[in-house]
Amino acid sequence: MTRPLHKGLLEPCQQRPVDGHTGLWFDKYCNTWNNGFKQIDKSKWIQTVASRQDRVGNREQIDERVRRTLALVACLGGKYFVFKNTSRFVTGLGRSHPTENGFAWHPTLGAPYLPGSSIKGMVRAWAREEMEGVCFLDAFPLVPVQLEADIMTPHYANWTTEEPPGDWRSPTPIPFLTVAPGTAFFFGALPQAGKIKFHLDNLDEWLGAALLDAGAGAKTSVGYGRFVRDEELEKSLDPKPPTAVESEGGQGPFTPVQREIRQILNDHPNKLEPATTKIFVAIQNGRWTGADRFEAAEWLKRRMIVDKKWKERVKSKNPDRDKDFKRTKQVQVWLEQGGNE
């Protein structure tokens, strides 16, 4: 069957675009239709999505989502949490797809996510109480996501009464996508107007227990989808609500320094250079002074923690050769100086 695409698009679709929306590639641009999806084709095609070299999700777009969601939670008196998966996490496995196993992609971020309705159902099942007083937001990753391919192997597929299941049947490997362990996800919840606030006060305990013991997503009965809370990373986030001036100006909940940081990241000619390097160099070159430099250094510390580049100590005999360690020490100096030169 010929794919319903303009012939000029066929060549670019032969491999997943690194900067594109991975969910669209996975759901719409499957380029192996003509091969009847033999088993080797499924596995190879899954590997084009779960590349070890390319994470999914745009860093700047994810940061924007984090800032806006933090502002929303702060304005409405909600709570937010950061949890990391300790095992592989699967979401949307039951969605229809030619590989027989689907995947849930955030519609704008192009990264794996967990719908708020799923989180509410999970916590309600765990707490065994009505959760009508709480509105759960979609859980989304704080950083671009590393995907990994996995395999399930049903031994007794397609059996009938004439050919019952038995040990003589050959297993049928089926590949599917997972989120690699150690990925930080943002979970948020808001109180509904006129509802009991008791549920929101107990939410951290319920959510943490449900994610650790019951798990989220698919295949939780065999250990997938377990999460633990990352309070250090959680504290590094800054839930500042927007001021009246910023809201009226249409520029969102950002200070002048934050807007400068965004401009540097957007206008920098080298798109592959890490954001931490761009801002570190800007501070080092005197882009900000006094209190503004302190604010920029605070932003840089939070970003280095998220990117796992914040190193206060190293085991190496030559710590000065560790770039992240040296930068951490310099940022600490800027923070200790505060608004003083």
C-alpha cells in the first residue's frame, strides 16, 4: 500500500527527525507498512524511536511548560511534586498502533506523559476515598526523555479450542517503548473550588505511596512504573506567581533577568551547546551585576541540578579537571557574594 504522503516527504521520513515531534513520528510516519510488519521489522522500527543518542522533547519547551505550570499551581494554591521512576515506565500501551503496542505522547511537548485522569484514578484506588476535591494536572518530564526498547514474550498467543495453549508453542516476541529509569516527572494538583481541602493536605503521602507501591502506567504488576520522590530537585523549582505588570504585558511570569536568560537561549547561534554553558559564560562575561547576577546564578544552579551537572564534590584526584565541579564552585561564589560586587 502506498503511503498517503507527498512524494517530496518520503525521503525525510526514512528516519526520525531529532528536532521534530517524536509522537507524530511514532503515530503517523511509520515507514514500514509495505513489509507486512514481520517481527524483525517491528523491532528495527522501534529502535528508530528509542535511539540512545537522541532524547525526545525540546528542552526550552519543557522549561516553558514547567514555568507556566508552577505559576498556575502557585496562583491557585495547589501543590507540586517531583518524582523519578526507579524502573522502566510505560504509558499508553493499550493505544492502537501497527507494532501492537501504543505509547502516550504529550500533544505539544512530544514527550511521554501521564494524564491527570490516570493519576487521579491511581491515587483514588490507593487511598480508597473519594478524591473529588482535587484536580490533577498531567504529569510531564522535567527534561528531554531517554526512551528504551523492551520486549514482551507471550508464550500462548492466538490459541483456540482446537489448538490449546501448551509448552510446545513458540514464544512471540513483541517490542514496545519504555521511559528509561531516572527520569524526573512533574506532578501537580489543584484544589477545586468549594471542595474539601483535606485531600490536598494529605496528597503528598497518598501520591508517594501510590507511585512507589502500586506504580503508574502499564505493566505495573511486573514492576514497571515505580517512582520515588526527589525533594532536592523539587525544592530547586521556583513557583513564583506572575505579577500584575507581567500579566498585563503578556510576557508571562518572568522577571527581567529571566527574560534575558530566555533571549540568550533562543538567540544563541549554537543550538547544541547546553543551556548551562550559555548562561555560565554570560554571567562570567559580566552580563549581569549585583542582585541581577545573584538571580541569574540561582537560575543556573537550579538548571545545573536538573541537568545533573551540579557537583559539590568529586572523587577524582584532580578535581580541577572536572568542568562541572569547577563551574559549581564558581556559581557558589556568585551566590555567596549575593548582591555585592
